[in-house]
Amino acid sequence: MVTREECAALDAVDPLAAFRKEFALPDGVVYLDGNSLGALPVRTAERVRQVVEEEWGRELIRSWNDAGWFEQPYRLGRRIAPLVGAGPEEVVVCDTTSVNLFKVLVAALRLRPGRRTVLGDGEAFPTDLYIAEGATGLVEGARSVLVRPEELDRHLDGDVAAVVLSHVDYRTGELLDLPGITARVQAAGALMIWDVCHSVGALPVELGAAGADFAVGCTYKYLNGGPGSPAFLYVAERHLATGPRQPLSGWFGHARPFAFEPGYDPKPGIGRFLTSSPSLLGQAALGASLDVWERVDPAAVRAKSLALTDLFIGLVEGLDGIEVVTPREHARRGSQVALRHADGYPVVQALIARGVIGDFRAPDLMRFGFTPLYVSYTDVWDAARELAEVLAGGEWREERFSRRGEVT
Ligand SMILES: *Cc1c(COP(=O)(O)O)cnc(C)c1O
């Protein structure tokens, strides 16, 4: 068994250890829920204060031009692009993941007019399925069909217009073969839409190298943009060149928004996927967190993420009532570990009371996210020890740990 001293020795030579001080985490907390809501970067409060007091409060409407507000969705998109392996003009920051998925999905259906089926993963984060249902419901004859990723090939017939999959499964932490699946979907004549919510900032995402058609992702998980921070979308340059049409044709996607013309004429390029005024306070917070990401080596993030999840799996497997659900193979693992336990909910609550914050997904999965910028090897060791104590002592049986809030 690995000792705490061995973990401290790993921390001492960790090339990412210096990033821990970039985050304002409370003392006494081991935060293993950065896959759901990333931690607060230290610089964010000052950046948001500056935008509120100076750009908004003092400069008022002038900031649309003078502080670059109008350009912000593009500027942030260019900064996210390297994190998803995209070109600088292929990503824009706007709206939410769900809304962006709606936009790219309808655009994809319009690019495959003879085809009417959208394939999705029946176990996916449900908002993606709800959006696929809503989007196909608007297109004559279109339908959304749910399959498991391992059955995909059998369903890739001549009617499939698009496939929507999550790069990393939000429950199990399983990582899909993004280049391989993209190639098979495209060989069948369909378009591939990736949801990278659980991979961006957790591992290198190679949308461009894989030739992916579209992608959507959120910024409040591993990217630490803050609660409800704006999402992003990616459209491959070759599709942008053909002028794809998205359905939410608002004025920010118009070629000349300040001409106030009655007819819609979309912008060339990625800008046509915008709809409305950007939420600039949320974008300001995201900008602050991307300052941190600019200095991060993605290969070091992936290496440490695998080392942290390996360590945690090694420490907790064999604990009473615990089943490790996350794949052991590195090529199939994201940056979280899911543990099945019949009483997962109260066990997680008891852990949170001890300062180890993970979360729970029904019916029986405890999730622990490992964010290499601010989680250390000793954090992992401490979390595993607390879990072992909670299970051995049975404190999770206390009634207060079974009361459920709105968000689990
Ligand atoms: C977190 C997450 C979302 C979030 O959707 P919002 O519209 O931004 O609330 C969507 N899809 C997946 C796979 C997620 O993990």
C-alpha cells in the first residue's frame, strides 16, 4: 500500500504543483468535484470587479467598443481553441451547452438533407438527449434514436445524419475513442458532434486532428469559469466555408447587427453561430481562468490526472461494498473515478461532512473528479483514508446524511 509520505514525495516533484496557489480553496477541504463545478481562481474576483466597476460602472456603454466587449465571444473562443485542438476561427464562446447543441444539431441536419436520424447515447447526460429530441421534433420526419456507443456501428445506416456523443461519460468517467468513432461515423456519411464537457481541461482533446464536424462544451467544470459560465461551440472550418445555417438567428449572428435591417443575413465564419448579447460578467470570469490555462502544459495535466486516478483506484478498491466502475485502462479513462455503493448518497454526504467533497449520481454512483491543477497526491491519499473510515465506522447511517437537496 502507498504511504502518505510517498504521496508527499510525489507532490514535491509534481510539475503542476505551483498551480495550486492560483486557486482560492478553503482550508480543510479536499475538493474532488471540479468535474461538476471547478474551483475559484484567485484572479477571478479582481477581474470581475474591474469589469463591474470600471468597464460597466465608469465607462458605461462605451465599453462595447473601448473594452472590446463586442469581440469577447471570439477572443475567448480563440483562447479555448488550443485546449480542444481547434483552429482559432473555429470556436466561439456563447450561451450554454444545451443551447449550443441545439444550434449545431439543427445545422448538421440541414447539411444532410436526405437523412433523418440522429443517434445519441441512451446513457448520456440527459440534457443532450432532451435537446436531440427537441431538435429532431422540429424537422419533418426526423427522429432521435438512442443506442450505446459500443453498438454504434450496427446503427450507422444511410439514414443517419448525425451522431452526438460525450467524449467522457459523466457518470462512469469512460473516455471514448474520439478519432476512431469520428472516422467511422464519417465513413457512413454522417456528421459527428462531440460533447466535450467532461474532457476539456481534463485531457488533450484533438477535434481538429480527428476531423470532427462539430463540438460543444461547458466552461464551469475543468475550465473553472464559474457557476453557469458561458459555453462554447466548435464548427470545422470546412463546414463554415459552406455557410451552415443554425436555427437561432438572432442579431449577434447577423453580418451587420447595427444596421438593424429587417432580414437575416448571417455573418461569414463562426460568428453566424452567435445569437444574442454575450453575458459579459460570466465571460469576464472565464477570461480570468483562461489566463491560468495559458501557462498549462496539457500533456502534464493528462499524466498527472492518470496518476491521481490510478492512485485513488488502488487505494479504494477492495473497500467494503465498493465497486470501481471507471475503466482501468488509461486509454478508456477520463479524469474522474466513479464508485458504486448501494448507499452511495449518504456515504458521499458523510464524506462531505469530513471535508472531502465529491458528488452522487443516481441510482448508486459516487463520483470523484481529479483536477490536476489543484488536487495533490496527498489530497488523494487523505480522501481515500476518509472514505475507508466512513465505511468502516458506519457514520453514513446517521439520518442527517440521507436528507436530499435539490442538487446531488
Ligand atoms: C455539464 C454538462 C452539460 C451542461 O449543460 P448546460 O446547458 O450548460 O447546463 C451538458 N452536457 C454534458 C455532457 C455535461 O456534462
